[in-house]
Amino acid sequence: MNLKTFYVVVLVLVSPFVFSQEGIPVYSDYLSDNLYLIHPAMAGASNANKIRLTARKQWFDVNNAPNLQTLNINFRTGEKSGLGGIVYRDENGRFSQTGLYVTYAYHLLFSRDRTDLNMLSFGLSAGLIQSNVDLRGLDDPFDPDPVILDRVQKDVYYNVDVGLSYNYLEWYAHITVKNILPTVRDIFDNDTPIRESNNQRRYIFSLGYLFGIGATPWSLEPSIMYQATDETQESTIDANLKVYRDFSTSTLWGGISYRRSLDGAEFSQDGTSVESQQLQYITPFLGINYKKWMAGYTYSYQLNSVVLSNGGFHQITLGYDFGKRKERWDCNCPAVNSKN
């Protein structure tokens, strides 16, 4: 097997893992006051309009390591409707995606009045995405291989996410289904044997509750998030604990998240014996909401014995709240209650 053929085989083997994160990858963004990024039903759910900007970088010591940037805005329009928009750029080696999502959400109130939180929300996001694979520089100019095209191959397609959120006082639950439509991307428009499934569906479920600690300014928020992919039958679960400390004009928050896959991957270190390990990493995070501003930082560290790099994953989130409505919900529910 020559080097060029070997690289095509590598692309075949790697492509299912790259394609499994279709759309915006689901990391720990939601723990930094950024629920709308993964749950469309949260568009306009808060009593303030929100802008959030994130930048994530994995493995600073690895060239062309995965990185992700997102910018989103969501706001209430009218008594029951919310709108939102997301733009993002995701890069992973020679693969990249650029996308735009627009969202409509409908919020149905069961409350006795406008301050008693009991709200069921429905959200629908439509996304337009461009996927690229950069094949430039792979071929030998003195012995060209017709299988390898010296160019960036692209395909533009669309998909739809739907979600449901329920906020009741300090309780909340979210269910989101991403990439509902069957879609096949044609970014390998040559005779390479790379084919992908048209099923990119991903299911996400979140549940949490916020406990006040007596008359103190401290609060605890345990939560879980479960996600699963339809085609590959991969699934993971996050166990999270978030702590809040309220001040007169700000809220300091931080916590820890533990993610573990519920299925293993087989590998061999010596070429003879086969071992198995499950994806698992731990993510401490810290942030502050000060008046209308928000800033947060997360760091994820892999706990597996076999990893590409011992470096971690860094992410920064910046936010701004604006246009707050007059009333606050009468509950300890920071996801929908803007402090100022």
C-alpha cells in the first residue's frame, strides 16, 4: 500500500467520527449560562435578551487541533414568542464546517401571574451548513493519483433541530432532537469509497434543580445531561454540580462536570492484545455575571489512559444581557432570571 492510498484509507476510517459531530458539537457550553446554544426552546425564555460568544481550542500542542467559535443571540418578541440566531465555525484537521441557525420558540405559560414560573416552551431551529474537506497537498505532483483531488471540496445543505423545555420554579428539563432530516453530504465528489449515513440525528436530554442554602447567598445546582446518536448508537452522560454566590450587583458561579461515554472503543497498544476504554473527562468551570455582562471559562481534561495529547480543552464564553423586561420570576432560576 503506497502512501497516497494509505491516506485515503485513513480518511475513510476517520470520517465517521468527524461526521458524528454534525452541526454544532455539544461540549460544556450550556454550563456557562448558554443553554440556547444546544436547546432551541430556550430562545427568548429568559426575562432578558442575551448575546453569547464562545471560543474553544483543544490541545495547544497539536497542529490543526479541533477548535470552535460560536456567536448567538436570543430574545423575546411579544408575550409568547422568542427568536434566536447562531453562527459558528468548527475546524478539525482538514475538515471544517461553517453554519447559520435561525430559531423560533413559543412559550406557553401556566402561571397564576407573570412572576410565578411555570412555562412550557417549544423551539424549532433551521440550519444552513457548509462542510469542507481540504485535500490540497496530499498528492505527489510528479506521480499524481486521480483518486486524490488537489482542492477544497465543499457541500452546502440544511437541517432542522426541534426541542421542548419545561421550567417550573427551580426545576427545569430540556429535550432536543438535532438533525432531524435525513441528509447526505457530497463533499467527496470523486471515486473514493467514502460514504456516510443520511442519519445524523442526535438526542439530548437535560434535567436539573437549584437548591437555596437557607438564608445564605449560596445556591447549589446539580444537573445531568444525556446525549445519544441514532446511527452510531453512541451515548454519553454528564453529571454536573454548579455553585452560585450572589452579591448586590453580581453573581459568582463555578462548578465541575464529569462526562463519560456509555460504550467503549477497542484499541491495541502492542498489536496483539485488544483493550477497551470509555471516553471520560472532567471539566471545572468558573464565571461571573456582573450587571449586564457575563464571562466564563471552562477547562476539560481527559481521564483516559490512551489519548492523543495530555493537553486539555480550553473555552472562554463572553455574554451581554439587554432589553430586560420589568418583572422577575419569583424563583431561584438564573437561566431565566436576569439579575439586573
